[in-house]
Amino acid sequence: MRRAAWKVSELALPYGLTVLLLVSLWEFASRRINPLFFPGPTTVWRSFLALASGDLAAHVGVSLVRILTGFLLGSLVGIPLGLLMGGIPVIRRLLDGTVEFFRFIPPIAMIVLAVVWFGTGEASKVFLIIFSTVFLVTVNTEDGVYHVVRNRIRAVQAMGAGPWDVFRLVILPSAVPHALTGMRIAMGNAFSTIVSAEMIVADRGIGFLLQDSRLFLRTGHIFVALVALGLLGFATDRVFRILIARFGGEYVVVR
């Protein structure tokens, strides 16, 4: 118990020092810049209190639902597709060029088409998150399957394992950490995509809050929205780091 508590404190100390340093620099800079453009921590805290008693939780909740819905759907498509492409050469040859083509189209560039196809409702935002997720997850999962150590496959086959056993015992464990890494990267894309979409075609969400605050020169509200995004991103990234460390085994080293 004491070791666990010491471990937590050991991990928390560097983050606490970093936060203290950043807030100090922030306060120092805010005293030398027009607060209309760069409000200090005290002003931002007042903005947070004002938003917290209003719609901040609603905006954050709407954005999170959109992100998680599109992210999970994109992952549910990307992981099986990556397993098929990594394990079956014919499918890889058929789909590799298509996946690479769409992977380099920024999701933000698809906003106009998303609105044309699905309107300004929830479907267009979810579609954009799916688009920003599926190809990254596919490529990383495919890479995990494609680079399975062949001697391990031969070893289980020598012990009488069939195709399903090879997949379950060797291929899938090798692909999981790569798939999780792809999901971790895709989650960052999902955050940037939803904010961009909400700034253009939404009446709720963190992106809408940023755009609305810009129109009324509420710089403190903008900082609150940015801090909320950073904290949400930090939390989700920690979850994926834990999952990768848990399921990655010898394949992945998480810093």
C-alpha cells in the first residue's frame, strides 16, 4: 500500500511542478499583455465559474458523445479491416492503395461534403470522426499483423494449432498493441476534427463555444474551452497508455 502511494506521488510530482511553472509563466505574461488578448489565470478562473454554472458541462458532454460515437464506429471498422489486410495478401493488394489515398485527405477537408451528404445534424459530425479514425486504425492494425514473428506461427503450427488457433494465440496478441496505438493517434485526430466541425456547423459543443466566445471577444471563455480540451485529451491519452502497457507486452514501450 505504501509503495503504491509512493508510486502515485512520484508520478504526480513532475506534473504538479510542470503545472505550477506553466501557471507562473502564464501569470507573468498576462501582466505584460493586454488582458483582452491574453487573460490571466484569475480572469480565466472567473470565466470558468461563470461557464460552470451555465452550459460548460453540456458543451463538453455533446462533444464527447460525438467523439466517442464516431471513434468507436471507426475503430470497429478499422480493426477488422486491418486484420484482413494484414493477414490476407489478396485483400491487402486490393485495398492498400484505397486506404492510403483516403488516409492523406484531412478530415477537415471533408466538412463541406459531410454537410451536403448528412446535413448539419449529428450524423455529419459522427461521419467526420469515423473518417478521421478508420484509416489510422486500419494501417496500424495491418502493420501489427504483417510484422508478426513468423517463427511463432511455425511454433504453434508444429504443436498442431489450426488457423483459428494461430489467429487467437499469435496474430491477435501481436496486433492488439498496434491497434491500440493507432486508436491513440486517431483519438487526437478526433478531437481536432470535432472542434473544427463544431466551429462551422454546430450550435453546441466545445468548438461552438470557442467560435461563440470569439465573436463576443470573451477571451477568458476561449481559454476555458482550450483548457477543457487539453484536460480531456490528457485523460483519454492516459487511458490508452495504460491499455497499451497492459496489452502491449514486449511489443510496445510506453514512455
